[in-house]
Amino acid sequence: MTAVLVMGGASGIGAAVVRGFRQKGADVILVDIDRPAGATLCAEAGPGTARFIECDLGTAEGVTGAVDAALASTGGVLDVVFYNAGRLDARPLADWTVDLWDRTMALNLRSPFLVAQRTADVLGKSAHGRIIVTSSTGAFRSHAGMGAYHASKAGLLGLVRALADELGPRGITVNAVCPGWIDTPFNDGFWQHQPQPDAARERLESSIPLRRQGTPEDVVSAVLFLASPESGYITGQSVVVDGGFTAV
């Protein structure tokens, strides 16, 4: 049975990915700060197993404790790490503080680095060790008021390439999925930052070739593929799932 660590997955894309791995019969350990949602998700009936660990991944201590707890629960076995935790704040430039900037960087960029550092030795013992992170099309196209988010997601792609080079000789692949506009509450901060949210949403959706925002389920197949043996010769890549948003 494949052992999968999902970091940040109590809702949205992460929850859909947890369900997707379980449908494949995987043993999933979910780490999230939202205990009610995470525990409810793990209690769902279905194939595979799921266990929940409550943790604030925005702290270095939280990352260390969560990874150690996950490895203890699997007997030190791990095949796949999916880092999906993220923070999105939108506000005028003058309203940003050092603390807000640092909180975004800690969760979106520092923590996936620490997770990779903490899990590399165990993943290297797997027949197909995988690290997958959620970046964003925000790494390629940006919006006013979201400098920290875009900088962190672009930085994450640089981290993926560096880790792919370093961990490749150990048989570990490292890739990113870059979702476009996925209709989840995660983006509420962006919409609230717009003077006319409904009009902004309509303009955005009309600019996407498929004329709709994505759903969390639209991202699942990409993650499962990157976690599979079939993706064994793919590493250091950014897989865009955006309905054509960045193609036009």
C-alpha cells in the first residue's frame, strides 16, 4: 500500500486529492490546522485509510512535529509527499506589513522546503519517492495587491527545480502542479479585494478558454499521475491545470 503524506488538505484541492489517493487504496496521513474539517474528511467511508494530524504548518516546529508524527504512524515508510498548504492575502501595497509578508513566505515557501528536508531520506528508500507541491498560475501571471502570494508561488517553482536536481540521484522526483482559477473559498481574499467582485468574476471567467473556473477535482488527476510509477521520468516540472488561462 502506498503511504502518502498530504500537508494542507482539509478542504478544496487538498481534500479532493485525499479522496483521490484513498480511491487508489493508499494509506493517507493528512496534516492540517483545521481539526473539524480534517477529522471529518478522514472519517469518510471508502477504500484506503486516512489519519489526521492537527498542525500549524506556518511554523518550523509544526512541520517537524507533523512529519515525525506521520512517520511514526506509518512505521517510517513514506512514498509520496503532497504539499498543498497555502496562504493568500490581498491588500493595497501600503497596507502590507513585514509580519504579513513573513507569514505568507513561511507557509507557502519555507515549509515545503522543510518538509522536503525532513522526508528526503525516507522517500529515498521508496521504490518511487515523490514530492509534489501546489504552486499556482500566479507564478506566471500576477494581480495587484498579491505580491507576497505571487512571489512565494514563483519561488516555489525555483525550489522544485533545485530539489529535482539534488534528489534525482536518490530516485526521488519533485514536481509542481500549477492550478489556475479553482472555485474554492481559498480565493475569497482576492474577490473581496476587488471593487466589484461579481463583475470581476465574470470578466475573469470570460477570459478562460474553457469559460469556467476549475473545480478541485480538475486538479486531482495531475497530482495522482505525478505520484504514480508512470511519471518516473518526469521531474523538475510545473504542470499547469488552468482551462487554458495562461495559454492566451
